[in-house]
Amino acid sequence: MLGASRRSVCTAAAAAAAGSRRRAAAGVASAVSGDSSVSSSSAPPRSVINGEPGVPQLQKRLLSVLAAPKLTGTDNAASLKLREGSLVGRRYESSAAAVDSSDTPPVEKHEYQAEVNRLMDLIVHSLYSNKEVFLRELVSNASDALDKLRYLSVTDPDLIKDGAGLDIRIQTDKENGIITITDTGIGMTRQELVDSLGTIASSGTAKFLKALKESQEAGVDSNLIGQFGVGFYSAFLVSDKVAVSTKSPKSDKQYVWEGEAESSSYTIREETDPEKLLPRGTRLTLYLKREDKGFAHPEKIQKLVKNYSQFVSFPIYTWQEKGYTKEVEVDEPVEAKEGDDETKTEVKKKTKTVVEKYWDWELTNETQPIWLRNPREVSTEEYNEFYKKTFNEYMDPLASSHFTTEGEVEFRSILYVPATKKEDITDRKTKNIRLYVKRVFISDDFDGELFPRYLSFVRGVVDSNDLPLNVSREILQESRIVRIMRKRLVRKAFDMILGISCSENRDDYERFWENYGKFLKLGCMEDKENHKRIAPLLRFFSSQSNEELISLDEYVENMKPEQKDIYYIAADSLSSAKHAPFLEKLNEKEYEVLFLVDPMDEVSVTNLNSYKDKRFVDISKEDLDLGDKNEEKEKEIKQEYSQTCDWIKKRLGEKVARVDISNRLSSSPCVLVAAKFGWSANMERLMRAQSMGDMSSLDFMRSRKVFEINPEHEIIKGLNAACRANPDDPEALKAVDILFETSMISSGFTPDNPAELSGKIYEMMSTAMASKWASHAQPAEMNLQRDSPVSSEPIEAEVIEPELVDDSQKK
């Protein structure tokens, strides 16, 4: 029903009310004679009362009992078993007399406006993204009709003089694929049927609100749902045919509107069937399409009502099959023992438990949502129970926030921080925020309209009375109201998270940070407006934290009096950060340094730029100022080593931007630092790992490095002497190459040619080892021979006989 239509549609059900009083006596006689007005769309099988056939008179009177909202107890349930009747979901009996078919009023045929045909085609094929919202739309329109009646009855009590309660009842016929939705609202007259259901976007509720605005009572109660004018036509999402039977208390007649999905016309006729007359209100009958008959299952309807219309302010009853257990006696034959001549059979009485089934109305919705209650009256257990039930969780949340905003934008909300993480930071869409408009569920599928992506882990409900939606009530329209709502929701979320961080139980925030720390770091990159709210929630390791995470507030509190900046270094691990050469002078001064070891840390801090007027300074970049400059001494050192710096720069060429004297080293001979606006070693490593990285920019940023040398180190002193004595010495030039490539590794960069570097190191080691240990090689061999064990085997000696010498030769 059009939001208007249905509100108007809801006018119809009151006509039989006036007639019911005038025909009360006739109604009783009619009931006794079998002319009951009760009809059924579900038509359950005939049943019996206490095992005996029921009489028609009793059956008809029992049907009035079925209309009661609640039936409990075995006796009451047993009384609902009928011998011949069908259990209708009708709440009221009609006492009207039967009408001769020859006097049936003619059926009027009307043509839709051309725009309505196009609108219906849009609705069925484009406007709604989910078919199941048809029930939400129709129930919302029924609620509007009830709201309108309640408002008008304040000044005109005769509108509800029939005494019928204000409720909505939904009955299904699973076998035939029929859904019936009945309300006891304001109903519609014949002209209102034509205006509301035959004219495009003619919303009865919208007209009603307009009239309220024009009156002096504009500010009284205008909290109606169906302001969009096309809600009724959503019935054709699932229906081939729709019948609207409506009775307005302003009219003595009840009218029936019928339309088909593919038709260009509709019909209106007067209702004359006494079994179908209503005291007041509207009954919608949906004849479902073949592929959509699954919606006619009672459990499906109950599920949809609980999902979309659980918090509608009027009771919603659904027709459900129920059962109760009872004990019945059964005869069980037992064979006795054989006697002398014959075998006797005894009959033993036993009982068994059976389940008797019956149909009855069941209240499906809750009329008081928790977010409408005073926060002081809601316990923590109730908040946790609502969270677990709504979001299918088994653990209590870490924190919750219940608030109401007033002013130019009014809405109520309850937000939660889950104890466990389910979403990944890369998930673009989540279903964590359930949006309600006037307590009717609209959607939980948003992409940054109500919450930014980095807060997508926050769960909760938001209920607004004036949120701008499109005609299908599904898509938020970008507007000033939405922007204001988003800003306030984000602030409340940060307040809730800050409450966790200030908790006495430090473990709570550690658990939060482990689950959602990356989300907040993403917020530093995406939400500049909220940097002041995000920064106090960040946590980092530091050079003085003993591997415990600290906040920026704790860092600032521990700063030295003379310290002006917040120092940090980015690395791939805690070990690398702790042993980086950049920390040498800072450790001597006992300055604390933040260790950014997560891939997102450096980008987050870079986007923050400062915290409490303290700049973030990367100690691995050039122009590091530690506040202890001695200009005269620095000038002397630069003069002394200027020639050496130029010599090293000439040797390294384009590998570095320049060579400077370092003020951050104490024990290392040199270090390679990034340019002020270039990439750090950690960022360069991350960019290398990007499969879609831009290599041209990588080459440009990599070329901006500064080679800093420590003039107090022996190696640099030796190179300074070599530069002055023989700048072309190949050994000295080779030492410069090795020194530079080694500093790349110690500074966190990756050498261009690791194999070449390793070859140079091996050659240098060979030279050093040869010069140091070669002179000791021969004594070592001699010692080895001397210390070798003597063999115990006998040694054979060669016997040489002396030659005989002639005496004459002697002479």
C-alpha cells in the first residue's frame, strides 16, 4: 500500500462496527443458526472436541475465542480443536444478514494513471533490491493507519466506538500461496481507494501530515512511517494479484479493491459477503507468484516480522501452528501364560504421551525497543543480552554507548565495541549498523554513509524519525542531515573507545588494540578531521618501554625538558629498530624513540604530523636536530673533512645526494640517511614489495640519500689520511665502496648488488688474514711436526759397507 495508500487503506475496517451494534441480536441468532461470519484462508483440517464431533453452533462460538491475543493452558488449547470448522485468523465476527446475490452491486473498473504502470514496473524490476521488504512496507502502512486512527480518535471518539483493539494480524495459507494482512486502523472510503491506489505517489499519510502542518496542532503527533507513496505497490514484488478490502468508520460500506501485476486497470466493488465484513480497518490479501510461494510459510512470515518490524509500536500477531502434550489411554493386548487346556488373552490399560496440534495467534514483535528506554533504567546485562541477540554473538562486548541526540537532527542509538574481530580491514562493506526509521528496520548494508570504513568494526542500532530515504526506504540520500548524523555517531564511537583506554583494566584496551589497532591507523590516513580523537588511542613500542605498548600521552609525559620533538624510527622488527645506528646519540641523551614496526605505523604517524604541538621527527632522515649544536666545533670539523667528503662523493657519484658530517653517531663509522622528503629505508622496503608499485618514482626517491660519516671513528680518520696522501690509491677507493654498501645494510636499505659486496668483503678478509697470519704459518708447521707422536714400529736402516782403498793409492 502506498504509504498514503495504506494509511488510507487502513481506513476500511470500521464499517461493520457500527452495523454490529444495530444487528447484535441478529448476530447472535445468526451464530446459533450456523450463519457465522468467520472465514478462513488457511483452512486447517477438521478436528474434534474431546474426541467427539463438534456441533456447528459451538464451532462458530469458539471462533470468537481464537481472536483472543493469548490462549494458554491445555484446556484452552483443547477447545480449539474443531470437528468441521476451519481455523481462520479472523478476529471479529460479523453479524450482518446474508445478502441476496441478485442485489450484488456492480463491479467498477478503473484505469491506472500511465505513471502508475511505469512505477509498478520499476518497483517489480528495479526499485527494491530485496523482495522480502514487501512485508515491511505493508506492515509499516498498517501501522500508519493505526497511528492515524489513534490520533483522530482523540477529537472524535466515535471512530473507535466499536471497541476493536489496535493491532495487526498476518495469516498465511501455505498450500495455496496466500498471505492476509489485517489491521484495525482508519481504513479507506471508496474515493480514498481511487485516490490512493490508482494515483501515483498519492500518500494518505503525506496528505495527513500536510494537513497537520497547516493546522495549529502541527506539533502534536505526526510520527508516521509511510511517507513515500509507493509502499503498497511493493506487494506486486511477490504477488500476481492483490485484493484490498477496507472499511472506514466514516462510511457505512466496505469496499474491495483488486488489481493484478500485469494489468493496466483495477476494480472496485462493494463488499456484500457477511463473512468478509470488517468492523473497521483493512485486509490485504496477496496471491503469491509461483516462485514466491515460500513467503506463505508461517515461520518465514514470523522471521520477516522479527527482522523488519520487531519494534513497531502496535502488536503484530502471526497465525502459528502450536501443540501441547497430553496423556491418553491405549489398550495393549497381553498374552497370559498357557494353562492346562487353553491360552487366555488379557487386555492391559496403558497410557502414552501424544502431541495435540492446533492453530493460534502468537505475538511476534516487541513493542518497546531497548534504545527508547531511559539509559539509567537499563542494566549492563540487558545491553549485553540485546547485543548478543541482535548480532548473533556469544561474548559480551568490550563497551557500549546508549545516547540520544537532539536539536536540528534527532535520533537514538546504541553502539557496541565487539570483543572479537570478524571483519578484515580490507572489507569494504559490513552489516554492523542496523538502521531503523520510526522503529522499522530499513537496512544494514551501508558503504560509509553512517560510519567511515575505519570504524566499520563498531556495531549498533540507529533509529531516526526524519532520516531522508529514497522511495524504496532502502538507500540513504546524501544530505546535510546524514552528514550531521555521521559526525555525531563517529564522536560517540570515539568516546566509547576512549572509555576503554581509560579503564583500570589495561588488558581490555590491549585486547581492543590487538583486534582493531589497524583500523585506527587507517583512520589517521583517511580522516584528517578526527586526528585529535584518533591520536590519543594509538599505541607504539619505544626504546624505553621494555617491549610494552605506550600511548602518545605517556611519551609526551616522559619527554626530557629540553626535548622539543617526538622521535621515531620505522623498521621491520623490534630487533632491527633497537640496534639501528641512528639511535646512538639519542640513547646517550636518554631521549625516548618510538619504534614503528607495523607496516601501517609510519604512514599513520606521517599523516598525523604532530601531537600536542610536538612534531614527529624521523631520526633516519637528514637534518636531525638534537638541540646540542656547537657551531664553532662543527665548522672546524667540516673544514678538516671537507676534502674527504668531496672525495667520497666523487667516488660514490649518483648513489648519494651528498656526504655530510654526522651528529647522530657515536660508535658507528657512518650511516646512510634518507632525504628530508624522500622515503625512509622502511618505506622503500614496503614500496619494493608492492606488486603494482611505480618503479620510476621508486628510482627517484631512492636517489635522495645522504651519506653521513663519523669524524671520531678510526676508519674515517684513516680515510681522511688516505685522501690527503694518495686519493687515487685503489685500496682506499675500495674501502670507500665497502664502507658505503655496508652502511646501506646497517641503515636498513638493500644493496643494489649483494653478490658484488660479498665478493669485496671476502677479498678484504683474505688480504687481512694473509697479512696477519702468513708469518706464523712456518713455525706452526714445525710445531706440528715436533708434536707428532713417534711410531713404535722398528726402523730398518740401510747398511753401507766401506769401500776398500789401495795402499798404493794412499801414497
